[in-house]
Amino acid sequence: MSIIPLNKVTIFGIPADKKAVLEGLQRLGCLHLIPLKTLAKTAEFATAEPAKAARQALRYIMDVRRQRHQVTDESEFDFDQVVAQALANKQKRRETEDKKFFLVDRLDELEPWGNFTLPNLEELGGYRLWFYRVPHPKVATYREALKKLALPWQIVYESERNAYFVLIAKEEPQNLPIKRTHAGAISPQELKRSLQQVEIELDEVTAEQESLSRWTFLVSKYLSRAEDAAALQQASYMTKEEGEGRIFLVQGWLPKRDLKRLAAFTEQQGLAFLAEPPRPEDNPPTLMENPITLAGGQDLVRFYETPGYRDWDPSIVVFFSFAIFFAMIICDAGYALVLAVIMAYCWQPLGKSPGGRNFRILAVVGLVFTLIYGILAGSYFGIEPPPNSLLAHLKLLNVDDYDEMMKLSIGVGCLHIILANGIVAYRGVGIAGKAKPLGWIAVTLGGLLMYLSSGAVVLFDLGVGLGIGGLLAILLLSSDRPLNSPQSLLLRLFDGVSSLIKISQLFGDVMSYLRLFALGLASASLALTFNQLAAQVYHAIPRLGLPIAILILLLGHGINVLLAIISGFVHGLRLNFIEFFNWSLSEEGIPFQAFAKKETNL
């Protein structure tokens, strides 16, 4: 859990060697380039992303159920031809699927009229068939209108909602209360034959798409080369020439640990470089590094913001606090086991990318915490364990006890904010840098003790003392102004009063953690409601009660699990990103982007 120290390095070389030097730095892959001049418009156009069409083609040929064996021999590979074939196949798939949807909808619309074929106009003496779908409440009115027209008609089908009329007339009847249905001139039988042909075409399109998937690696490789070339050109525009063009400079941020690699590279290339630590006025990018098993927290942090270079890396804290909050919101051991089965099924697909591997570790930890919390809450798909059983003895939390659950949620919130201020105090410099967060810790802990005292005078008095002491520390010690005159004393007090205004925010942030209790209670209540509804249906309907009850349980708990997952992610992250970050991070940083090659190899 750390932010990697960086050095600003400046590399000096001969302009004739610039391209070779930049290519070498790109292969080295550890330098975050600093532009030494403003990029011109020509550079902006030159460094555009590779062709959008080619990237669309790559995504399309990757989206197949079965990937073909990858071709690695470039001698038979035509990049432009493969991209064109993929995009043509994509367009054909879209058109074929549109045809299929149209035919399916058309058949559904014509199904009530039966399998009919319209005769030629000559066979009916110029008469036509007109089709009408009439809602049952309007059937009587429609019959009266037909009687006035004196036209032959017939009801060919009746559903629960509509009656289907067929009229015979040379022209479309006017003044009818219902507009006619456009049946068209193609019979349902012909539509079915067309649908079958379209499905065959769709199978052929799918087969061609799978066949094109054999080029996925090479298309990706060519696109990576294009990106590398664009990045190399952009890096060339970011350099600067000095000494009337006799020397060129490349500047960037380099991890301090990679100085030996850079030294070896410059010695091999016959270059000179200067490395210096960041100056106070510099704004270095942030490169975070965490253990592989806990890298999921780093992904969560970067999803919202990147900490400043001089700040700290909250990845591990976010990793575990998110898992705890997720568990408190799910609040059911049965749901945890279901999600664990789903995660086991998705384990291998998630392992294909670094982000997927990080996520699955985070998910496992979150589900373990959810299982433990669900056991402590004694909830298994909304069902409590039998009395005197082992699971019943493990139940230590009562979700229906509002007072205790509110105390638990507020306690978790206070500890989370105390941790944030504790880290700030540990990293603070000087009395003001440490006194202010320590004061907020005292205020938060004091308020928590007063809330949890439940009539215990000692705890209440201790909480009052901590609160007053914390407020005085913030008022008197949170300013770093030198105290050398009465005017400076007033300014220090003004700074202290300004800092105390944040107490309303502290109260609101602590109360925000009540969502853990509220969402957990909502999840448990919905689970119990679906169980009761299923039981009532089972007892009320003699024969069909069991399958209907099972359906209610499956749908009900499925919806509840989905809502709980969404709530767990949204609010579990929100409490970290908003409440915790607000008290622990002071600035937003720039992500470290290494100037490195992207070309892949098997």
C-alpha cells in the first residue's frame, strides 16, 4: 500500500538519434513523459487513435461463443481485408437480425387470423378482405356500425382481450370506430418460409464471424502497433531541441527504483541524463502499487479518483471497508452462498484479464465477509435457524432490533472517519497538521461514547470531555499562523472557528452510515415477505400451490439479490469515495501513464 517515489529525469541526446532513443524508451516502458513544449495542432491530429472501424472490427470478432485457433503467421494476414470482412459481416448480421425481428413480429401479429392466403382480386370480382382487431368492450358498438354498412363480415377468432373481424368490400369501409389491421399480401405460410431462410442466413453469418475470430490476435497486434506508432510520434512532439539544434531533451517522471535500468539504457545508447527529486512546485503523477491479492482496492480507488503524489494510497482500506459495507447491506448467508456459486462459475472467464483477476479476489473477500455477517445476523434466505441449533447459537445480531443496529452502523461510521483522521494525523507535519485531525478524532469518539453510554455516567462524562477537548484543540491549534501579535491571535481564532464549521459535515457523514442498517433491513424484510407470500400461496391453492410458491421464491429472492448487489456496490463505494475520502485525502492526482509498447505476443 504505497505511492511509488518518482524522480524527474531529463535525457540529453543528439537529434539524429532521437527516433532510436524514443523507441528504446518505449521498449523500456517506465517513463511518464513531460511535454517540453505545447503540442501543435498537427501533433494532435497525428496522435489520434487508430482507425475506429478497425477497433470495432476487433471487438466484433472477439464477441463469439467459440474462439477459433489463433493464427500467428503474418504472411497470410491482410489487415485491411480482415477488417473489411468483419465490418461487412457485422452489417449483414444487423440486417439479417432486423429481418428476423420483423418476420417474428409479423407472424405474431397475423397469428390470430389463422393460416390464410389472400386470393387474387380477379377471383373475388374486385372485392378485398379487410381485417380488424376490436377490443371486447367495443365489439357491440362495432357490430352496430357494420349493420349500418350492410357488409358481409365474420369473427374468425376471439382472445381474452380482442375479437378479430374480417370484412369483404371493394373499398375500405369509412366511419368505423376501429382502424383496420394491415395484414399485407404475404400469407403466414410464406412468412414462415422466409423466417426459416433468414435463420439459415443468420447461422451462416455466425459461422463466418467465428471463422474471422481466428485473426483476433493479429488484428489486436496490428492495432497495438498503430497505437505504439502514434505514441512514438506524440513523444517526438513532446521533446525539445537546445543549442541551435545540436542537442535534444526528453523529460519525464521515472520510478526511483528504475534509475539503474535507465542508467544502463543511457550508457548503452551513449546518452546523458539528469535525475532529481520532485520540487515543491512540481506536480508529479501518482503511481500506486499494492500486493496482487489486494490490487482490487487499487482499481476501486482509481475508478473514482487518483490520490495526489504527496498524499497516501487508500487502496487496502477501501478494499476491506468496501467488503464490510457490502456484507452489511446483503445481510444474508444464503445469498452469500448463491453469489459464491455464481462467482465459482465465472472464475475462469474473469481470470483472462488483470482487472478480472483483481475483481474476483475482491469478490471472494466480500462474499466471505457477507457469509460471516449473515451467520451473525441469523438470516438464511430470510429464514432464521431452528432454536437451540448451532446456527442459532452463532446468531449475535438481531436485525429487527433497531436501536442496536443503529448503534452498530453509527459505530462503524465513526470508526471509519476516526481511521481517516488518524491517517491524516500520522502523516501531518507540525502541531497544526496533527492537532486538527486529532481534534476531530476526539470529537467523533466523544460523540460516539455519549451515544452509546445508555445512562452510564462515566461513559457520558468521558464523551463530553473528549468532545470539548477536541473542539478546543481545533479552535486553538488548527492554524499554523505565527503567534506574534494580538492581530495574529485573532486571525488564529478565526481560522479555528472556520474549521469548527465542519462539525455539521461530521454529523452528516456519520449519519450517512445509517444506510448500512437501512439497506440491510430492507433486504432482510423483502426476503421474509417473499417467504410469507410463498407460504400463503402454497396453503391456499391445493394442487398448483407448490409450483407457484417455488416460482414466487425464485423470482422474489432473485430480485432481492439483484437489488442488494446494486445497493452494496453503489452505497459501499459511496461511503468510501464521499465520506472517507473527504476526511482522508487532500488532493486529486494525475495517473501515472508509462510511455510503453502495447504490442502483444503469444
